[in-house]
Amino acid sequence: MFAFIIRRIAQAIFVMLVISLIGFAIKNKIGDPVRDMVGERVTPQERAKIRQKLGLNDPFITQYIRFVDHAVHGDLGLSFFYKKPALDVIVEKAPATMEMVIGAGLLIILISLPLGIYTSLKPRTFFSRFVMGFSTLGVSVPVFLTAIMLIYIFGVQLHWLPSYGRGKTVDVFGNGWWMSGFFTADGLKHLILPCISLASIELPLFIRLIRSEMMEVLETDYIKYAWAKGLSPMRIWLVHAFKNTLLPVITVFGVQIGIMFAFTILTETVFQWQGMGYMFLEAVERSDTSLLIAYLVVVGSVFVIVNTVVDIIYGFINPTIRIAGR
Amino acid sequence: MSHLLEVKDLEVKFALRSGDLTAINGVSFTLDKGEKLGLVGESGAGKSVTGFAIINLLSKPGFISGGKILFNGEDISSMNDSKMRNIRGDRISMIFQDPMMTLNPVFTIGTQMIETLKAHRQISKAHAKEIALEKLKKVYIPSPEKRLSQYSHEFSGGMRQRIIIAISLLTDPAIIIADEPTTALDVTIQAEIMDLLRELCDSEQMGLILITHDLAVVSEVTEKIAVMYAGRIIESGATNDIVNDPRHPYTAGLIRALPGGVLKPGEKLHQIPGMMPTLTDIPLGCAFNPRCLIKNGICESELPELLDNGHKRMIACHMRN
């Protein structure tokens, strides 16, 4: 198991290097940091001097190594708009996005598991057909449309839920870093619509995935044997079949959590949610290259970390993986 | 005297859109304590369906449409599911064909043994574990304590089938139904598993229903045989009598098809011409008539009844009765 974890982490580091290389290549080719720094009035000679001083004339590989070195030490460059380190800007915005993704993830788990299991066990009931039909609809409606519809119904017409911003937040660690909406009623209220919108893309996928995996498992010999052993239906469904259903679902969940981070760009824009996605769009408009690259690297690392953790959890659940890892 | 198990005119149908399809038709046999019965036939004859019908675990859309299954005098064919669960896996255990697929890959052997006991007995985990160990020893699994915490992929095919036998022994059942228990195994392992099954049935006085297409295996293990063809029993009687003097042309064909005996090396194996008919087009009259070498006009129009020939033998053949 230990070797398995080490190998997974090594793979994660490799992926991060590739992401940073792509990020750096973009930074290197798009935009001119000297122009960002000094503006239009500086003479070409002075510009050349600054270029030399900043090391921008060094070979690509030297510059890349310097970039990685800085990145490892937590320096992803300066955001010229915010006039502070890009990483700091992102870290400030991260909690808002994290909370939305966690909220949406919880919604997906809480809704897709029971619905997926139910529709696999009783595929012919009216309710199952309704869920399957509705989920087809769910996949095909884009997230911004869902979000706008939710705002219109629950915000504008019914006045039940707030339609933009994070509401009242509290400082979790007392140092101003994690301003959380999880702990106030107002904050939670503000989370509902964004989380539903974000979850709406992945939820139908998971219901369908769990349903089809579960149906496949229910047909296997070992489930039939479990019936022949005289076990109770609940034990067969929720223990024997469910654990086997979970294996492929966990892998997909890891990938989809990462994709959800990307989808926050849309959701945050619609809900004016001050998170990383919203910040990203602003950075694009301002061509804040350092911030864009920092975003790429941070989201890339979140993706890699989530997937590594998921792989390790998978290794604990699936006994055959552990053998392979020895 | 009532039998341990008595199957009476069992009829199984499959509900299809185009109408019900009869898979098992008028199958009757009995099994007594410690008795070993072989259900023999080619693929599609209805052997496995009969086995699953006994524990009322037919795959959909199959269902029991007629007849009775009396276990200790009580009809279990129409029992409700929660009552049936007290019999299934407790009084009647089943062994499946492919040991590679029968055990759940994500639970240890110990978990799968203990849960079986817990489903049927008010028992502590420690006590259940003790019984599991004892049964693993009975099927000659070396170092059973260690084995309990292992997963099925850590065992060979033969070992897995032993473990499945051990699981079926846990509750000291009255009957074991073994559905082709050695088909997926090597020939050398086959003999071991069969010896083990026979030995256990004798020592524990369990009834055994051995479902197989292999007459050689049946003749070594069982005392009586029922030969099935296209959902019906066409010949039944004592194993020795049938193997040495098959009366029905189908049984005779099966025995001739066995390698060994009169054949010399290089000589072709005998075979029964044609194929078992599918359920949708079972021929009129005797279902075997298109493949039969001794058929007559009546065979093509009238279904032969399964009749006692007076020597404790039942045969369904116009020509031999």
C-alpha cells in the first residue's frame, strides 16, 4: 500500500510539471511583462535593459527552471492589476469557490446515490422513469440557463432565495483568510442556488452512472449467490452490490470534481460570486497574464490532488489494487 | 413415508412478450436424507432451471407455473420470500458453476462466511468465526485462520470451490444443490472436488442434487439419475442400472459419447447427431425424435409418457416401453 501511494504521488508531481510547463509556455509567448510593468513612455533601450535584468533573454529552459523554482516557493508572479502576488489573490478567492464546489459535491452525493440505487432496483416504476427522463433533460440544459432560470423563479418571482453574492460570511481562522458562508443562515441561503446550478450538470451523469453500474452488478453471479445464501435484500443491495458499484463511480467522481472547478467560471459569473472563476474572467479581460497562469497552475494542482486522493481511497476500497501495488 | 424433498410435476415458464415459454414440464423426483441424485442432460435441458426453481431463485422472467416442491412435507414453491430465506442458504444450500465469479471480490472470505451464519442464526461474531474455521478445515483448506482474512482473488479455482462448499456447509443444510460444480475446473481438481462432495454428503447425511452434463462424474458420485431432455425427465433410475443398461436412446447416446471403454486411440468419439431443440421450437411428439435412431411414426405425433418399466426404472419412450 505504501509503495502504491508513493507511486501515485510521483505521478501527481509529474503531471504538475507538465501543467506548469504549459502554463509557463503560454506566459512566455503571450503578453510582454515589460510593457505590463512600465507602460508606453519608456524608451526601447531602457526596455532592453529591463529585459536583461529580469532574465527575459535567457534560454527558455533556464527561464522555465527559474519559474518552477519560484513556483515551488509559492511565487507564481505578480498580478499587475492587484499589485500583489498572484497566488495571494487566488488564495483570497479560493474559499468562495471551494465552498461552492463542496456544496455542489455534497448535493450530488446525497441525491445521486439514493436515486441511482432506487432506479436500478426498480427500473420500471413511474418514479424511476420520471427520474431518468428528467436527468436526460438535466444533461442537455447548459449551466448558465439553469442558473438564470433558478434566479428567475426563486429570486425574482418567489423572493425565497438571494440571487447574487455570498451573503454574510464569518472568519473561520480569525486571520481573515477563510471567510466562510457555511456557518451563517444567510451564507447558507446564498449557497443554495449556486450549488444547485453547479450540481445540475453532474447530477444526471451520476444518477445514470450509478444506475447502470448497479444494474450490471446486480446481474453478476456473486449477487445471485448472495441471494442463494439467504441474505436479506437490504444486505445484498446496500452492502454486496453497492460496494462493487462504488468502485468505478469513485474514479469518475474524482475527475468530475476537477471539471466542476472549471464550471465555476460560468456559475460564479451568473451569481456574481467572488471566487476564482469570477476572478479568472476578470483577469482575462485585463490580460493579467501572471494571474491567469497562476489560476491555471492552482486549478491544475487541485485537479491532481483530488485525483490522487481519490486513487488512494480507491486503493483502500478495492482489495485487488493493493496486491498490484505491492 | 414422506421424502426429504419431493418435486411433483414441476412446471417452469418464462414470461415473454410473445407469450409464456415452457422451460420445465412435469418434472418429478424425490430425494431422501443422505441420498445423492444426478440431474443429467445437455445444455438447455433445464437442469439448472430445475435447481434454481427448488430454491425459488429463478432469474426473471422465469417463474414456477405449476407443480409442487415439498421440503419436509411443506410446499416451498409458493412460500413468501422472507419465509423462503430461512430455507434458502440454511436448509438448502447451493453451489454454483464458476467459483471465479461466485464470491464477492471486495469482501474477505471471513466476512462472506460470517454473514451467512448471521443471516440464519442468532450468533456472536466470534462463534460464527469458530464455525467458519471448523468448516474450512472440513474442506481441507490449509491454515484457515489466515485464509479467513483473504479475498477471493488470492485463491486458486479449486480452493475457491472448496471455500464455497465450506460456505454451504456452514448451516449444516439438509440438501446441497451443486450446479455443475466442477465444469470450470481442471480435470485433476474436478476429481478432488467430487470426492470431497461425496465424502461430506456421506459423513453429514446431506442430500445432494448434482447437476451436470458429465455422466462419468455422475456415475462416480450418485446413487440415482434423472436424465433430462428439453425440459422433461426422459429416463430415471438407479445410477448403476442406467449407466450399464441405458434404455432410452438419448441416454444410450450420451453414454456412447463418453470417451474410453470400447474406443481405441485415434478412433472418433461417438456423438448424437443434431442439437437439443430450443424452447421455441420443440418438435411435436417426442422431443428427441429428430435425433433418434430408432424412431417410429408415433414418435412424431404423440408425446411418450414417463412410465415405470417394472424394474424401478422410468422411461419416456414409445419404442422401449
